[in-house]
Amino acid sequence: MADADAAKPADQETLVADIDRTRAELARTIDAIADRVSPRNNARRAAQRLSRRAAQLDPVLAGAAAAAAAAGVAAIIWWRRRRRG
């Protein structure tokens, strides 16, 4: 009978340790989900990705793209003014 009582606390300690481990894993999972659905964190991550991509661009290529965009805008403005008059 004494042996049965001695084994019981060990099982309880194991059970309590399992519950604590499961609780910690659940807390980490909930924190990860909260981080993924947070609009502020999503905006911050998107800004970081954009910043990294912009840093990787070739300056000559970026300048050429900006010039092409400016020429396109100028052409649209010229075309609209011509159409009106």
C-alpha cells in the first residue's frame, strides 16, 4: 500500500509537467497567431520587404524607370490637352 502512494505523486508530477509544457506551447502558438494577424506588424513587415527590394535595385535601372514613368505622364497630359483644344 505504501508503494502505491509513493508512485502516485510521481505520476502527478509528470502530469503537471505535461500540462505546463502544453500550456507553454499553446501560449507560443497564440502569440504567433496574434503576430501574424496584427495589422501593425503586417504593415511593418511589408515596409521592411519593400525597403530590402529598393536597396537591391540598380540605380541606373531605377533612374530609367523613373524617366519612363515621367515621359508617360507627360504624354498623357499632352494627349488630354490636345484632345480638349
